[in-house]
Amino acid sequence: MEYQKLSKKAFGCMFVSEILLALLTTVIFSIIWIFFKEVGTPFPITMIYGILLAVVWCGSILAPFVRYQRYRYRFSEEDIDVREGVLFIHRDIVPIERLHKVALESGPVDRIFGLSKVIVTTAGGDVTIRFLELSVAEQIVSRLKTRINQYAVEKREG
């Protein structure tokens, strides 16, 4: 089975999330800058502040494009494979027989775009498949629950 791409809604969700993070970072940096300004800011601190904000905003605008292009997920009868990253590509491969729990979760920005995430728990930790349309996420959860139950029955009988 080949890798699945995300819907266009996922890009919007990524973009809005990054902009909100950049706004929060700008507010925090501004509070720190105001504090330093009150105590007499030397010129290099003001310049560093401007450079840091420029980097944060450039990253927040460019990251969703790269992340959207690189994000992929795949299911097979044997495993779940999730590939994502901006600068570095991270890949999680989880054997189906190692699954303990499957959960469906949506944050506020996810809900605005009608998206959700599937969290798969194994003995070694969690793997999250993000930015899925709600109907797709529900199908994945249903399919994984069925497979987990089949594996449990096979193990008891075998």
C-alpha cells in the first residue's frame, strides 16, 4: 500500500497553527523587549530582537508548505508508517500487533478545519497521525480497533 497525502484542509490548519505560534512568540518577545527597554536596552539587544522575530515569522510562513509536502502516512496489514518533518524527516513505523490503544483527538484549530488526529499507543510510546479529516480518522480508528481485536482473539486461540 502506498503513502497517503493529507487533504488541502490540513495545509490551512498547519498555516493557522504556525501563525498563532508566531503571534504568541511575538507577544512573549515583546514583553521581554519592553522589560529590557525599561532598564536601558543596548543597541545589540534591539537588533537581536528584530532578527529573532524575522526568523520566527519567516519560519512560520514557510514551514507549513514544506511540512504539508513531506507529511505522509501508510497502513498495511502489518504496520502503521508515519513520515513527517520540516528540516529533518522523522519516520515512525509501528507493528499492528504492538498496538494497545487507539484514540481520536481534536484541538480547537483542528475542529475549525474539520480535522482530527489518531493517537496509537504501544508499549514503547505513542504515534500520532495528524491533520486527518474527521471521517478518515474515524475510519482509521474503526479499522485499527477491528485489527487489534482480531489479533487479541488470534493470540488467545493460538
